[in-house]
Amino acid sequence: MLEVKTTSGKAGVLKSGYHYLSKNLGFLFFVLIGVILILGIINPLFLTLGNGITVLRQACFLALISCGQMLVILTAGVDVSLGAMIGLCSVLGAIVSKIFGAPAGWATAVLVGMAVGLFNGFIVGRFRIDSFAVTLGSMSICNGLALIISKGLTIYDLPPAYQSLAYTELWIIPLPVVIAVVVIVVMYFVLYRIQFGRYVYAVGGNKEALRLAGVNVNRVILWVFGGAGILTGFCAMLLSARVNSGQPNLGGALMMESIAASVVGGVTFKGGVGTLGGVMVGVLFLAVLSNGFDLVGVSSFVKQVVVGSIIIAAIILDQIRK
């Protein structure tokens, strides 16, 4: 009898663990584990420590911009300007760093991202315009300004300290990964430990009810987009340091990937639903696929097809689950 109870207890613990992971990280977590095992069997180099650090280095940029995109989608919106915003932040940050030094350039990238994000949030909240339309216009503005300022050229000859931000390591962990982890921890407290996080979910769940409760919804939307801009500025800062240059078209594909990571991670376009843990699993899933494709020798064009298919599949599965 004692042995039966022990077995039953172990089964209960496993079942509870499964439900906990499914609730907080989504079913994609188990798919991710399966993909890692399959890629490891196909190419054993995939499971090495060095390649694991490479995956984390690749994932940290997407993690930053996906955190911002998650905030916007939770409010039942979407920000399609984030990719173009990276290019503008990269160019202006590089120019300022050449004149005033690397720290000034890093700060400029973040401040420019915040300014563009606040502009988007003000227009969306104040005039109650669909976020897709507003950020589509911002995307064109940011892209045009980046090309005008840089004259369509890559900005080289940055201060030596600029590149160090991307290639400094703490023990064996790259500094960009550490920065991304710190940002994720801060995001966790913002979403789940302070009142603002509840407001973000409420805007997506029932905006008018939140207004009737006396909450300034426009201010919440303003800082949601402002936060997305700040996180995008951090992403641009690290990407520019990685390539040691300012590029007007830097990080263009990250916008679509940030939407993909959010959607497959369980955040719905209707707003108010999704977890930070699920989005981070989505980020790792895309990073693992990209790295695995490179090791296996699959074309990068195939990756675009796979990412698009994943977005559609995630939306369909979300509707079936509802």
C-alpha cells in the first residue's frame, strides 16, 4: 500500500508540474524541448555549451523587442514600427557616439526609441486611432529619417568602446544576455507586481470598464508604447554595438519575429491574454529554430516561410482553444 501511494504521489507531482508549465509557459514549452532533442540528434554540436551561449546571444535581441511588442499586443494593439525604429535609433546613436563618445550614443538610441514610442502612444490614446494605422505611418517616418540622416549609408568608425558593449562577457555569459535577463526581470515586476501591469491587461480586456473605474486609459496606452520604444532602443543599442556601426536598415526582420514570438507564446491580438514566460518561450523557440537551421544547412528563406506558418498556426490554435 505504501508503494502504491508513493507512485500515485509521484504521478500527482508530475501532473501538477505539467499543468503549471502549461499554464505559465504554454504547450509550446514542450514543443521546444522536443525540437531541441531532435536538432541535437541530427547535429550533436547543437547541444554543446558554446552553441547554447550562441543561441542565447541571438535570442537576447529578439527578447528585448518582443517584451515591447507584448506590452502593445496585451492592449489589443500592434506596433509595426519597431523594426524601422531600430534603424533610426542605430543611426542617431552611432552619429552621437562619434561626436560625444560611446555612452552618449547608447543613451541616444534609448531616448530616440522612447520618443518615437511616446509619439505613437499619444496618437493612439488621444485620438483613439487603430494602432496598426498609426505605427504603419511611424514605420515609414522612421525608415525615411534613418535613410535621410545616414544618406542611405552605413556609419562606420565608431569609438572602440562602442563595440565593447556587445562583446564583453561576465564569466562566460555575454553582456547583452545579462542585460536582456535584467530587462525581463523588470518586466516581470512591472506586469505582475505593480498596479500598472494590471492596467495593461485591463486595457486589452475591457478598456471602457477601466475608464469608468476612473483610470486614465490614455496614460496607460502612452506608457505602453513608450515602454515598447525604450526596449526597442535597448535592442538597437546592442545590435549597433554588435556590428560596430549605425545602419538604417538594421533589425528590420525583428519586428515580424517579435509578433511571432508574442503570438506563439500565447498573447492574443484581442488583448488582455498572455504571459511573459510564454513570450520568452516563443523567443527561445524562434532562436533555436534559426540556429538549428544554420547548423543543419537549411536556407534562411525557409526560415521566413516557417515563421509565417507558425504565426498562422498559432492564431488558428488559439481560436480552437477558445
